[in-house]
Amino acid sequence: MRITAGSKTWESARIEFADWLLIIGLCLAPMTGLRIWKIGPGEVLCLLWGIRYLFKAKSLKSDLSFFFALFIVAMAAGSIIGFIIASNELRTVDLLTWIYLGIIAISLHEGLKTKPLHDLETLFFTFAEVATVWNLFLFFYSRLVGSTLFGAPLWYNGVRYSGGGTNPHQIAVLLCGLVFIFLRSLLKKEKIIRSIVFLVVCVYLMLETASSTGVLSIALGIAVSAYFLVADLFPKNKVGAIVILSLILLLISLVFWSFFYGQFMEWVMEDKNGLGRIEIFSSFGTAFIKSPLFGLGPGVHGVGGTIEFHNTYLEIIAASGVIGGIAFIVYSIGLFRDVLKADWKLFPILVAMYAYGLAGFAMRRLVYWGIVVFVTVIAEKRNVLQVPQG
């Protein structure tokens, strides 16, 4: 069975009936309050959609597969070291999470590659629309009916929207991606009214999560978008336009320095455990020196083994050492290069995803990989087909 949706760019685009497993799975992924142990409906649906593509002939030859293979091997080696020298910090069960995320990411990559570009773009935008409508429903449900849905909390401590997650960061990562999916549609002058409405809804829901990291991620994504927009306005002198914009932003930063500094310190001190992010980050060196090459495996390595670092990039190195860190850097450079070559309007989506990692382990969330893999495959297809940037 096929469901057909209209498209401005192409005459028709199709969403397979089975693709609704992926759409619904990614929409439910942030609802960690529905999980039994580490498994919820989102995890099951995404696995059901993707598992048929996992063992394709080329599935182990992509940059994504290489990254996960090296990262998990390094983390496994680090777990052995961690068990010997810091067993109280180790959470070996988290290795299963990473193996699952690797399987999902690789299978999504292979499965999405089987679709024509126009179908893929429609699937991506439809996911964004359904996710927004679903969370708007959850928000109104929480206001009008109850604060939980099937036992999943819709608010964190009664004051921060969490959309069924045990903390608001699960939904905030999703909302960051959605904002820039709709912004991309606006920049391409497609589905303008719908994109504006959904973008406003996502920004509002983000504010309801009270996630300063989410707000920072959106701000950085918008700043990057502004740079590219200015460059597009002056195609004959892009460098000069960017230099002038940089000088204007620098002047604004100097004039409003006290405001920006206050916002930064509010973000730094937002941490609820009382230690503060700076104290957590500053303890990284102590953990790193214990096992620099392979790390200490997944676990709580911050502040003497009492808490996670709450930073994706410090967590990667703490868990998998220099080996895992290099694998991630190489993978990320290739990803950003391919996306910039394909369509700069995809780039702010990645910026928002990566920026969220500055104050949380965004990379350990299923919806993060769902969005990143969509962006990856769209970029790959546009580069192969040499589709001009729209």
C-alpha cells in the first residue's frame, strides 16, 4: 500500500505504508517514560522498520558503519580497563545501548538509501509534521486532562514540558531538529504557511521545556543560517559579505556583553545537582589520564566517578579514549563536508544537533540518530545526483 502526498518540487512523492513504523517510532522515541528497562515502543518500531536493511552488502562500508565499529570496539576495550581500575564508575549495560544505536543508525542509513530523493524529502518533512502535531497534542492533553499519559510524565517536576520523557532533554533534542527542518522548508520557499505555523509551535514547546541548551542550539543554528543567507545575497563577493556580518555581530556582542555574559552564566549554573557544569567539565582531566587511549568505558566518570560529564564530546573521550574521539572527529568532518556540498540549508540541522551535545549526551538519544541519518542520506543522494541547492 502507498500513501501519496503532493510536493512543490516534484509531481508526486510517496510514503510507503511500512514507513509509518519509522515515523511513529521516531515520534515516540523521546517518550522514555513508556520504556520497560531501556526498551520502549519507539525503539521497537524503529528496529522493526530498519532490521531488514541491516545486512545489505554495502551496510558495513559506509563512514557511519566504520565510526560505530571503531567507537564500540574502543569503548569495549575501555570497559575492560575501567573494570580493572575504576569499576565503581563503569556501566557496562550502556554498551548494549550503543550497540542498539549502531544497529539502528546503520539500518536506517541503508533503508533510506533505497528511496528516491523526492520520496526521502517527503518522508523527512512528514516525520517533522507528525512529531510536531503529536507533541502539540501531548501539551494540550497535559493542560486539559492529566500530567501523564499511560504512566509517562508529560512534565518534569511539574514545571518543564518533557513530552513523555523522564527528563526534558529527550524532547528538546527533537525540537531542535524540527525547528530547522521547517526553517529549511521556508528557505526553499516550500510549504510556507505550514512551515511557519509548525516552526512557531516547535519554538514555543522548546521554551516550555526550559532547556537553555536547546535555546542555545537554536540560536547557533540561526546564526549559521544568517551567514549563509548573507553569502547568498552577495554571490559575487561572499567573503566580503561574511566579513562585514562578522564585524556587525562582534560589535553587537561588545555592546551587549553584560547581557550575553549573564545568559551564559545562567546556562552554566542551570545544572540541578548543585555542582555546576564548570566543576563537572573541569574534572575531565582526572578521568582522561586514567586511560587516555581507550577510555574507561561507558559510565559516570565526572567529579571522581559521581556523575556524567553532561557533554557529548567529553563523554565520548571518557568512554572510548583518543581512539573513539578520533573516529568521531573523522566521521563528523566527512559528514559536515558532504552536507555543505549538497545543501547548506541542511547544515543548520546538524549544527543544532551537535550544539546540544555541549551540555548533554545528545548522541545517546535515538531521535538524534534518526535526524542525523536523514540529513546524511539526503546529502549523499543530492551529491550523487548533483542536485543544485534550492
